[in-house]
Amino acid sequence: MPPPLVPTQPEPQKPIRFGIVLLSNFTLTAFSGFVDLLRLASDEGDLSRPVRCSWTIVAESLAPIRASCGIQVTPWTTFDDAGPFDYLLVVGGLLHSGPSASDATLRFIRAAAAHGATLVGVCTGAFALARAGVMDGYRICVSWFHYWDFVERFPAIPEANLIADRLFVIDRRRITCSGGRASIDVAAAILLRHLDASIVQKAQRILIVDDAQRGNAPQPYPPGLDPASHPKVRRAILVMEQHVANPLALTELARRVDTSVRQLERLFIAETGRSPNVYGRQMRVRMAAWMLSASDRTVADIAMSCGFSDASHLGREFRKEFDASPSAYRLARPPVAQAEVCEE
């Protein structure tokens, strides 16, 4: 008689390997949110073992790396001793408080890309990926707060490839994220490529973030803009804010938020009571009013910076909004104290 059939056991799934590079003054929220979702999705119960996922903090040396809040994290291994990874996560933070990614870090990023790893830039980690030269031809998500910093530092990257109105962007083997709480969302999007949705959703519920956002969800609108509930209107407002100096045509604005001109006009009127063109003009006038109070720049200079053809053009629109000329408005208001802006 033939031997009884013994059911074969499926081979255990190899864990998804994540390498994590923390840049100096990295944002702790972005790092901890991402790695905590990996931890919770990786194992059953409350054991936190690296079963479904493994993660390793790698760096040029084993010297502790300081987060922007002052907490220090010690790397687990060096670039020279690190094994291959499926994903390489680069977490950035403050831009103007010290040295950027070292040459060794940039070489390691390039090597990981050459070996087929998917690169993930979180917060200003996207800046390091761009410096490493691995983002050519890819769309890049940056926070609206750092949009102009990115444009200034990487003028050769086409503006059309920059996305500052969404939480994160997945473009083939490049993933970039605006940072903060969105790091949890991008971690969930990555894990859903490999794990059952119920596993990822359970991890999200434990973190009390079961309302996970898709990549095309809008970033929070900048301070001073009227809030809007419809995501396409909020995204359009963010795009307008990024192009204050050179306002986009309505057809291009509609294309940027994946809708028609007619539909965008309907949404704006329903949400704000104004057409996109009127809303954009009032936004630029408000920006000019802020600059009149917060700087000593000339009216002509402010007019150009806010998308008006000259000082006379600004003056006409300004009187409609404030019933005063720009010069009279400036004299009637004390200078605005410049608030200290810090990273989340």
C-alpha cells in the first residue's frame, strides 16, 4: 500500500525587511508612528516579535542620533555590516539646524536603490533621496511647509513632479510622505502590499488610527486659509497657496486635483461661497496684507510676490478687499511679530 499522504505545511513567510536611516534632528513622531505599526502588524498578541516584518536602524556609525525633540536613538548596525533590505526608510526632520545627510548616507541610499530596495522618504527624508540622485523621473511628496525649501534646493527637479497637497505618494519603487501622523498611513499602505488587510487594520485600531488616510487625501491646510471639508477643494487651496506668485490657470488647477473645471467651480461655490478665481484672488490679497504688516518690503515687491502685475494692480484689488490702499493699511497696523516656527 502507498504510504498515507501527509499534508504539507506551507513554508513560513519570510519577514519583510525594513532598514531605517534616521537623519540628524529627525522627527520622532514620523519615526515612531511608522515603526510602531510595523511592530503591531508583525506578530500576534502583545509579543512584538519581528515575525512578519523585521526592522533595523542603520547608520554610518553606532553613535546616538538626536531627534528634533532631544531624544537620542542608538543605531543597531553600521552601513558596512547591514544586510539587504526590501524597504529602506529615511526619516528626516529639521532642515536648518545642522548638517544634512552625510556622503556615506547618500552612498548607502544609492546602493540600496541599485540592489532593488524600495526607498521611502518620510518628512524631509525626501530631501536626502533627492540629494542622493535617486528621484529622477519620480513624483515626490513634500510637506507644504517645506515646498519652497525643496524648490530652492533642487531647481533641476521639474515642479510638476512635486506633490505638496497629498499625504504621501507611491511611485513604483519610490515612496515619499509628508511626515507626522501620515507616516502611519504610509506604513499601512506598504504593509497592505504584503499582509492580509485584517492584520494591518488590527494594528491601526490598536494605535487608535482606524481612520487610515489614502495617499491622495489632502494635507492639512496652511494657517490662515478658510477650511473646506471636500478633499478636492482643500487640495486645490493648497495648490493655490504654493503658486501665489504665479497663479495657475483654472484648467491647470482642475487638472492638478483630478477633476473638471466645471466640477471644481461647483465644489468651490458650495464649500466657500466663491468661485476658484475669486477665492484665489482673495488669498493673494490676504497674503499681501500679511506681508505689508510683517515685512518692510516695498509695495511693488509684494505685488510681484503675490501674483499681481504691479503695485497699481495690487492697489485696485486691495481696496476692494480692505477699503484702503496698501500704504494706508501698512501705516494703520503695527508690525506683526515674527513667530518662531518649529517642526512638529
